[in-house]
Amino acid sequence: MPTRGGMTREQLRSRDAAQQLARKTAEISALRTISRAISAALDLDTTLTLITRTTADVMRVDSCSIYLLESQDLILKATTGLAPQAVGRGRLRLGEGLTGHAAATGRPVASAHAQADPRFKYVPGTDESRFHSLLAVPLTMAGKVLGAVNVQTTRAHEWGEDEIELLSIIADLASGALEKARLYDSMRRQIMELRTLAEVSETLTSPLYLEQILRLVVEMAARVFDAPLCTLMLLDGNELVLAAEHPEAAGPRPRTTLRVGEGIPGEAAASGQPAMSVELADDPRFRTREVAQPPAVRSLLSVPLRVRDRTLGVVNCYTARRHQFTRPEINMLQTLANQTALAIENASLVVKSAMVREMHHRVKNNLQMIAMLLRLQLREGRAVSGREVLTETINRILSIAAVHEILAAEGLRHVAVREMLDRVAHTVASSMAPPGFALAVHVSGDDVSLPSRQATSLALVVNELLQNAMEHAFTGRRRGTVKIALAAAGASLRVDVQDDGVGLPPDFAPDRSGDLGLEIVHTLVRDDLKGTIAFTNAGGTRAVITMPLHAGGAG
């Protein structure tokens, strides 16, 4: 008997069977396509992208998204229809929203009008409001919840049993693939960490300057954590000072410091334990000056550089996405920090050893110089009192000591000349002035620095000129003034020493004066300073020393 449409029941049953077979064939073909796509992927990000893209194509939906469980939060990890910038930021609590409900209960959740469902939860930043229907199924593996996958359409759609079944099968396939991808990523990370630690060990034992080593360490840390910014700060007193960063700033940057206990790095330095922040924007400990011209950073892990229960500094890793650092990640960065701390300690010992050798060499040279001056004085043959000899020798030793005092404070390379001459002048004025006489010495001019050997010779020259002025320039007076002016011009330095005393005698000839002090001055200026000295009368005696100023001399 014909039915509506002119088809018999047998024909209708045959058509329905053909349609069902075609649908099943299409589903099997779709599952084969998804299975092949999943099998082709290894790392987690590629696997997630392939699953969402292939599922959206196979099920003919407008969006497919995967949320993975981290702690008690479902984090949006991949999507084909939601806003791309929401990946890594979009989140739902487990059990929250239709997707969170599917993950929490382990059962599919379907709604043709999702936003009207009381369980619906809008995820900010996803641009989800344009979708109407939603189907979510859990991602599970061996009874363990991994997350959930959902599909959405922009129009209202009643989800059929076959669609729910298809997405559930896809979820089962995806769960196995995700677990495989996680294991692959974990293995790849471990291999990279081991390789990085090996590179770090090689770097720390290589003949590089410490600054280069620190830059390489932050570069390796950034590579391991895929971090847009890694910094290393060293402890200087009660402050943490930026010593290295990756990537390096494009131009000069202001001195970056944090007090111990201030900010997250300061907390790590104070406690000697790692400190972290999952969301820097909401963390009151975060100090924006930690990162000059910062990239978009969201999370931070700071670990102390420690050696033998002493904290030397802090290594900081910033991530672009919100990230909960795991125990293995913390241990990895701590291992890197400990190796770096050991390298810093070793470098410090090497520098101290070099300093001891350098100081020994300089002290020996200066003692030889004092011995030479005493021999000159001995050959002079002039009758002098033991007190006079001792006083002159003491002043020479104190002049050399002024150089070493500045070296001890500033380092072994260069000496600030103006500060050195101030100390020499103070020594002469306080020890050589006869009772009732006051000598005022004024040092002015360019702020110049010299290598230690030149500085020592110049200190002795000025000492001799001041002692000579005390002996001869102010006869019968109760006070006198000496002005010392420094002028750097190109590659030369001029030192002008002028007193307001009686001036030079008419028959003065500096090379035939027979004065030991002037003989010492000429010898030091000619042989050590490689310069010249000229004496003139100018309202007193004026001595002008001109000498070459080596590279690095101008302050």
C-alpha cells in the first residue's frame, strides 16, 4: 500500500536504512580522519590544534574548544571558534559552566540554548556570546579527568544521540593522544633540561668573564622555560642589583635595584627559598620596576643563588601566560641557580687571588722606590738630622699609602687623582708644618683617573713639591697657600702646582739646584710619568707638569 509521498513502507525503511548507513559511514570516516590527524601529532600544542580543527570540520560546527585541568581550574588550551587571545587565559572552575559540569560529572552535557541554561557560565575574553548551542563531553584517561572538549554553533541546534556519541568517541581518542603528547613533551623537556645543565656546566667552567657567564645563564633559563624574560640579580649589601637579562635591553637602562625582602625576588633572597606568583597583575608584592620596558608577563618564579648557606642573588623567570610552576620546574631552576652561585663564588676567589698577587707586586715595587729615594738621600752627602730624614720618608710612605687606600676602596685599575692629591696635601700640611704655621692646599680641576703606577709617581712628585714649598717658600710667615689644578686636554694631563711664597731665586736652575727633592721630582716625571716639568715665577713658585694621559684616564 502506498504511503505519503507515494512510497511504500518497505521503500521508506530502505531509504532510512540507507541514510543511517551513510551517516555511520561518514562517522567512521570522520573518526578515521581524526585518528590519523591525532597519530600524526607528537607535541601537546600540535595535538590540541589538530583535534579542535578536525573535530570542527567533521561535525560541521562553528567552534571546537579544549579545556585541560590544572589544579582545580579548566584552562582553555586550544580553540577554532573562540577568540585566539583567550587561549591560556580563559578558565572555568571544575564544575563551573556546562563544560566544567561535564568534566566534573564525567558525562556529556548538551543544550540547544546554552545561554538560557542556568548552568551556563560566560568565559570572559572568549567572544562566546555569539554562540547559541553547546555540547561538552569529558576528557578522561583510566578514570582520571584530563579536561573537557566542547563544540558550539551560532544557531540553535538540538544535539542528537549520534552527535553526542561521535563527540564522546572523539574525546576518548583525544584523551589517549593528549596523554601521549604530555609524555612526549615531558620527555622532550627532560632531555632539554639535561642538555641545558650540561651546557651550563661547560659554560661555568669555560674561560669566560663572569658577565658573559651570567648572560648565558639567563639565556639558557629563558630557553628551558620558553620565557619572554629572564633576569639575574646579585646581592650588593642590602640591595639586589640587576646583573644580566635575556633578552637584553635595546639601549642603556636605569640601574634596577630591589631591597632584600622587597618584591618577589626580594622575598626569595630574604628567605633563601623559591618564591612565585601565578598572576602578577593581582599580586601586591610585584614591583613594576623589576622589568624595564616589560613584555606582557603574567607569572614569575624567583629562586635564590645560594652557596654554603649564603645568598648571592636571585634568578627570575617571567612567563607570558598564566602559569603554575610545578615542583620539577622549580627544582630545575634551583639547580641552575646553584650551579651559577658556585661559579660566582669561584670567580670571586679567582679575583681575590689575583688581587693579592697584584697588591704584593705593587707593594714590592713601592718599597723598592722608597729604598731608591733613601739611597739618593744617602749619596747627597748633605748633613741632615735624623728627624728630618724620618719626617720626609714618612711623608713619602704616606703619599704611597694614599694611593693604596683609594685602590682598596675603588678597585685595582685606576686611581682618582683629585682625591689622591687631597690626601697627600692633608698629610704634608699636618706633618711638615712647623709650630704656629698654617698651610692651606686647594685641589681643583678635572676629575681624572690614572693607572696605579702613574698615580703613585704623581703622588710622590706632588709630595716633594709641597715639602719643598714648606721648607723654602714661606720663610718668616705664619701662613701660606698652595693651589693644585688638574686639566685634561685630549691625550695629555697638566698638573699645575703654585704657591704664594717668595718665588724662585734669580739664579735658579732646576737641573743644577743640588736639591734632593727636585732631583727626585725630575727623575719621577721623566722616567715614570714620561712627561716634563717647568718652573716659573708667578706671584710665587709655579711648577707645571705635563704628562701623557693613557686611555681610560678621563673620569
